[in-house]
Amino acid sequence: MKQVTKLTIEIDRQEIELSIQTEGSGRSILCLHGLMHSSEIWNRVSELLVGDFQIITLDLPGFGASPPLTLDRITLSNYGKIVGAAIDMLSTRHEISAIVADSLSTNVIAFACEYGFRPARTQMLLSGCPFDGIPLLLRVLPVSFFLKPTLRIFRALPISWSRPIINLFARYLVHDWVDSGHEISNGVLQSDPTTAQKLFIALKKPTPSRTICALAQHKCILLRGKFDRIVSRATLCCWAGRINATYLELSNSGHTPPIEEPREYAEVIRNLVCQNGAATAVTRRAD
């Protein structure tokens, strides 16, 4: 049974509360979600792993069940400090064997590593990494200007109205919209509008090279869905080479592989933990 608890940490003399979900037993795998998602995004993957591992998910501040930060503290670097402190605290209670981060959280975990987070024997799977910023189209279009009021409208509308509209926009991220479920729309509806807008603006800029290179001290896999419109293959292959990481590609997903190919994604995690990151038949390593 999934246990939901609150984790309170202190950063710069401010207490921050995070919602933590824990399920299963064995070696622990910590999963971190992306922008305008919540821990629910990992449900399909975790149900395939929970029989063999303990799955820990957390809601980042301003998403899911975690309260938002004050406006001046909503930065990628501050989120890195928060996640690093949360992992340090969780490590005193659990043996964390792997950290799995998607989209926004891949940048956050890079900042955590830059600020001194040192996960002993912990391996990382990072998917959909927007290290070079979001695509030019999304930077030029006034998405950030309309994002906050749009989220407020979605939250005010009946869910039977807002969910189909959200799913329509989400098709830009999802390659094969067969059974996307409600994870994406639920994540959007549970997102704090100010937090989402500010972090979206932050993701327009490339993450500093020194920050990403802090990942080089850890064993990492950089994973991408073959049809990802946010992160290009060339970009992620380049970064994999720079930080001595393994590049893997799932064959039938876009920017949301935990939803689109949960079985394949779970198998990559299983191999990461059990076989030191060896690739499997469902993935492809870059040349």
C-alpha cells in the first residue's frame, strides 16, 4: 500500500514541506517529475517495479500536494538545493539505489549535484533533459505570458471541460495518444500557476555548462523518446558524451516516456539498479 507522508526540510532558514509517496520494499528508487506534472506521472512505471523495489516519489514545491514557494525562491537553483536536501534526509531512512528524473527535474538534479549533493553508489536515469533550453518555437510564442491565467481558468472550469482542453495541448508532447490517462491533466490542474510560469521562463535559457557537467561525477543514463519535440537526439547525444553518460532512446514515445512506454521505461530502471546501467533490447545506444 502506498504511504503518503510530509517531509519538512530547511533551506536558508525557511521551512519547506514536500509530499512524499512510498510504496513497496527493497532497494529504493527515487522518482522526480517534470514541469506541471506530479508524482502521479510515475504510477504506470512504479506498478511494474513495486514488487521488487521500494518506489519513492515526491511532489516538487508548487506541484501535486506540495505547497508552493514564495515568488523570490522559485528558481531552478533553489529547487536544486531543496531536492538535494530532501535526498540527503531520505537517505538516512532508505538505501537509495537510483534516482530517476524527468524533464524539469533533470535540470534540478544537476543543480543539486553542483551544490554538493553526493549520492554514494546512487545511479541516475535522466529523461527528456532540456539542458539547452526549450525549443525556439516555445520561446518565441507568448506561452509564458498566457500560462498563468490559462492555468487559473483551467482550475476554475469544471474538470469535464478543462481536461479535454489540456489533453489537446498535451498532444504536442505525446507521440502516440492511445491511452494517456489522466496523469497529465491532473498534474496541470494541481500546478500552482505562478510556479509553473516562473519555471517555464527559467527553462527557456540553457542550463549553465558547469551545472550539467557536475553530473559527470555520477553514473548516468540520458534517455530520450525517439519522437521528443522538446529535446533533440543530437543535443542529448552531445551532452552524454560530455558527461560520460550512456545515451538510450525509446522507440515509440515523445516527451513523456513514463506514460507512453512505461514497460520499457521500467525495464531500463530495473537494469540500471540490477545490472549497473546495462542497456536492454527495448533501448538503443547512440553510436
